[in-house]
Amino acid sequence: MAAARLSGTEHRLVSLPLSRIRVIMKSSPEVSSINQDALFLTAKATELFVQYLATYSYKHGRGKEKNALTYTDLSHTAEECETFQFLADILPKKILASKYLKMLEKEKQDGEVREDDDEAEEEEDEDEAVGDSVGS
Amino acid sequence: MAERPEDLNLPNAVITRIIKEALPDGVNISKEARSAISRAASVFVLYATSCANNFATKGKRKTLNAGDVLSAMEEMEFQRFVAPLKESLEVYRREQKGKKEARKDKDKKADSEEQDKSREEDNDDDDERMEEEEPNDEEEVDN
């Protein structure tokens, strides 16, 4: 592994810092304690996961022709591959702002007709209330 | 162990190195892709922890152990990790055993260094510092 290139270390079993992995694990409220082997395995598994996610996304992504790994490749993986489905929430598909605005517009139009009346009334009520308190 | 949001991130330099090693030479990894993978890795840790914890709870144990993590991998459909993990664990155990014997008199010093680690890791953009964190490795690697 390339860790050998850096300074004098011959090899390293795991390159991610165990202390940080422990902090993340402990941030889960139901976990009370973790033994050293479990901590090591989780760190190592996370490394394997990073490798796997990167290679899988590269192989199945479109960036391959351009010799690049892009965000789109990753979000595509989260969407298409069942094993990586748990990432769907943090790797959402990107859409154009113009498309998003259209979506918002459409949603608005659907609910608008009824809501319009209610909102107008509420506003009036508030105005009155303010007027009262000032007057008294 | 104070918990700030950035404590739940993994060091970018290390993540980038792992990605680069996994992909063919010369592949360009966008900045966005790197940070996405880094976030994914943190989520993976939490997911694995929670699965492993379920196994520990089932076994009426309070401490997560190696078996729990391995069972979690299977449950998460990462069976392909199980064999390489078992292998590394064996090497790790051997190493730890060697360390313990070599360390006996250095114990106190190592302990106090360990406590400082988490604070130092905040913005590891340089690899050198990563190397310094475990000063004992260099001497004991060859056994």
C-alpha cells in the first residue's frame, strides 16, 4: 500500500485514524462500549468500503470515458445498486435549478387556490390584533 | 470526548489516498466526489455500528466485539469484506501482542499521547501529521 511511501513506516494495517472512528461509533447513543478488535475491524471495513464505492462507481459511471470520477457517478451508484442504497439520502441526484424552480411552481399552483383565501384572512386578523394592543 | 459536527468527519487526506489507490492511475477525482465519499464513509461507520450493536444486544452483551462487526457486514450485504477483514484482524492481533510486550515500560507516555490525538486530527490535510500520531508503529512493524 502507498502508506509505505510516506516516511519510515513499512506498512500500515489501517490508514484511517482509530480514534476518529471511535468518536463516530460512540456518537451513536445506544452504543456503550467497543472492544479494540471491533474498532479495528470497523476502521478496516470503512477502508474497504471507500475502495469499493469508488471502484464500483467508476466502473459503472459515465466518467470512465473522461478518466474521471464525478459526483454524478456516486449518486448514480446510490440509486442503482442495492447494496449502496443506504447512501441515497446523502448522495441525492443533482437536478438543474431551473427544473427545481418549475417543480416548486407546480407544487404551489396545486395548493394555491384554497390556501390563498386562508392566508389573506389570517393576515388581516394579525393586523387587527396589533392595532388593538397599540391602542390600549 | 467533546462532539462537534466536524468530529464525525474522516480526514480528507487519508480518504483521498485510499480512493486514489483503488482507482487506476491518472483518474481525476472531483472535489465533490471526494467529499461525497468521505460523508458516505462516516455514514457507513454509523450504519455498521448500529448493525453490530443489534447483534451485541441480541447476545446480551454491552461491548461490541469482532464477531458483531463481521455479522454486521453480512447483514449489510458486504459479505465480500468478511474474508479480508478476518485476515487483517489476525495480523492486527499479532501486532498488538508484540506491541504489548515491547511497550510495558512506555505505557504511561503512550496513554497521554492517545488522549491528545482526537484534538489534533481536525484538519488533517497533511499526511505527515497522520504518521506522527502513532509513534510506536515504526519500531514494531517488523514483528
